[in-house]
Amino acid sequence: MKKYLSIGQMGKLNNLSVQTLRHYEKIGILKPSYINNETGYRYYSMKDFNTIDLIKQCKAMGLSLEEIKEVTNNYTSLESIVDILDNQKKIIEEKIKALENIKNKIVNLENKIDFSLEKGINEVFVKRNEERKFIQYNFTDRFSDEFEINLRKILLEVEKNYENIKAEVAFTVSYEDLYKFKKVECKNVMINLGENADYEDDKIITMASGNYLTMYFDDTYRDSGKYYDIIMNYIKNNNVKTIGDFNEIYIMTRVGNDGKEKSLGQIEILID
């Protein structure tokens, strides 16, 4: 005589709740081998162990319940199972790629913060940079509400069109205006696409490799002007020959519990 197990017994033997087994029945993944018409009690046979093992195996591989249903309903078709597993493999590979990108961004940010602390905040030094790509936009009034709205639009566009970027906001600041008028004049806003980026766009500019006079600061971006005084005094006192304009790059911005905003930023300029 064939032995049957109650739904409670089946659940205990497979570490599954009664609710889970009822749900599997409802969506057509695992139906009881026998239902008592008078009592409505569900009973399972030994062969149902194999189906439960297959369900657990599929769940461990990340298959959805709908995909598991297709596997259990076509368990005799190896071709069908191969197709489902191949699709799942592609999904997993995409997830791994996305996680690697996240990890790279975390490592990059961690390295930059560590480097800034090592070099010292508000300390001027020479840093070697490789060639970098920036996408440039001609917005200049950086402290207006309109600029903040335009910046949001820019970041959405960059997020949509470019992958694996640093997405650091940067500004070009006129060296001439600082030298002649001691005025911090923003010429444009840029988004850092990273070193050796191969994107093609008419708004993309190339920042040359070379030695850059550099200084990190940690303050509100509205107060960046006072840090230009430090680096301009360094240039004057050390007779440094500069090339072009300043780049003001923001690495990380955060808001404290007090509502005050602070940003880790750097000011740099290419030197001869």
C-alpha cells in the first residue's frame, strides 16, 4: 500500500511551512498526490520529495516561482530546463557586473578619501594625473536655484548615457580673474567621466595628463573661494608656472544631522 504524508509531515521533513506548501499548490508548482474529498486534507507521496528538492535547487539558483513552475511542469524536457538555466545564468552575470561596478565605485571613493587624508586637508602639493575625460556644459551661475535644477538634469542625462563613471561634479574657474581681480569666476560645469574614458560626444573635453598643483578642502561648496587664496599664495610664493584654468572637483557631498552640507573637494591646476 502506498504511504502518504500529511501536509504537516511533508513540511517538517522538508523544512517548509504549511503555508508555503499551500502556496506552491495554489500557483501550480507542487500539487498534493491525494486530496480527501470529504475532509479536504492534502496528502503527499514519496515522489513529491524529488519535486521539492528540484524547487529548492531552482530557488538556490535564483529562479523566480514562475520559472520554477515551468521547470516542474516540464521536468522531463531537458531542453526546456537548459533554456531556463541559460537565461538565469545571463541574469546572474548581469547582477555580478552591476555589483562589480558598485564595488569599483566604493573602492575608488575610499581611495580618494584616504589619499586626501594622507596628503592633508588644505595642504598644497603636486599630483600626477593621467588623461581624463569631462563632459562640459555652459552653465555659469553656480549658486542659483536655476543652476541646481539644471545640474539635476545633467546628472540624469549622464547616468542614462554613460556607464561606470565617477559622476564627480566639477567647475572650470578662471585663473586670469583670480590673478587680476581676486574673483572666483566659474566658466562652466563639468562631469568627470574618469581616466582614459573612450566616450565620444561633442560636449566631451580631454583634460591633459601631467603634474597638477592640488589642494583638498572639506567645506561647503559656497565657501570654496577662500581656498583659492591659499593656492594662489602658494603659486606666488613659489614662482609656480601654471597652464590654463583651475578645476574645482567635488568628490563627495554629505549633509549632517544639523542640516549643514559639506563637500570633499579639490582645486587643481596644470603646471609646467
